Amino acid sequence: MGYELYFRAIERAIAGLIAQFQETPNLYWQRADLQGAAYHALVQTEPLARRVLTRDGRWTGLVHLAYPPLLAYLDGLEDPARPGPAAYDVVVLHPGFVRGHRLEVVAHPHLPLAQRLRDLPADQRPTPLLAAIFLELLEALTPATLQEVEDDFHALVRAEPDALRRYLVLFCRQWELDEPFTQALKTITRWAANQPEISLVLVQSYADEAGRVFGGRYFNLWSHTAPLPPLAPAPSQSRL
């Protein structure tokens, strides 16, 4: 069954967040604010707002925060240097996964459940998620913050067994495209080229009394995009 209607809805919600970030880059103060805004945007978008009936007859939603990986890190494949995320920032559950399990299983996917799913033959494992989403709110794109982005990107590469689509949304509240930003952008571009199944968007927005900048770039597969001018240097006026 195709789920393009759901993917377009997810991407419309992300485009709405981008529009908010363009207008008010200081609307979100921390990553948790951005995660909450993403949840709010998703649950107000059809068909993501619809309820789904679990196998034991309980109605529940598809969009959830802080949902743990189930199949992403199979035994023996864990990278000791990168133990993997405790949870994806935001997920959209696969309706078939919800319908096929009891609410207590869907709502509390603890380790025994993950192990039972992993023990199934590969062609019998369900896909728990339509989408796994990470969001980053960066004050600047530097070598230090690029490490955070790389951790998210690596987790999404490993998330293929969990999700049909994987999204990384980067909001950068930076005034100028300095050398660290330019070098980081080259690195992100290379990652995206090497993993074309990861849907990634980088947005730059800044506004104060001295001026405003806004731009961005989409990478890889998207069905719906926000209008994004190219990433550009800040206006020439001083911020001092």
C-alpha cells in the first residue's frame, strides 16, 4: 500500500515550521520547543490527525514524541562509539503496525518487544513507523554542532528497518555564512549524496534590528517543499 498522502502531510507540516522560522527565528528557544512545535504541526495535518484502532479495540494517534528504535540496532551491529539514540524526536507510526498490535505494545515498545520483532525472519518483521524525524536547532553550524548533526544522520541511516521515510530537519539561527558554516555545508552535502534515502533540509534564519537573513536547501527525496531562497551571506551592515 502506498503512503504518499501521509508523506506529503509530514512534509507540509515541516514546510509550515520553516515558514514560522523564517518569520520568527527566535520563536523556539531550545530543541524541545522545536520538537513540540513539530508534534503540534503534524497532529493538525490530515491524514496524520486521524485516529487508528489497535488490535484490542483502542483508539490512538499516529504522531508521538520520543519513540524508541525497535529494529534499527540489531544485535551484533551496534557501533560502540555510537550507541544509538534513546528515542527518535518525533515519529509517525505505521497504521498497519498499530492495527496489528495491542495498545500496551504500541504505546510501550520496551526491549522484550523489540527482541521479539528482531527474532522474526526478515521478511516477516513489521515496519513500525511511516516516518522517523530528528530536528536540530543550532545557533551556528560549527565543528561542534556538526557532530550533533552527524549523530542524528547516522541514527537515521541505521533506522531503515524502523521507518519507511527518514527526515532530518536542521534550523540554524546564524547571521553569516562563515568558513565553518561553508565547510560544514560541504560535509552535509556529501552525507546526503552518500545516503539519498535520507530526506534532509537545512534552513538558515536570523533577524534583529540590523537586518534579516533567510535561506536554505533541500536534499534528496521530498514530495512537498517550502519556498527557500539559496543560503546567502548576511547583509553588509554591521550588527554592532
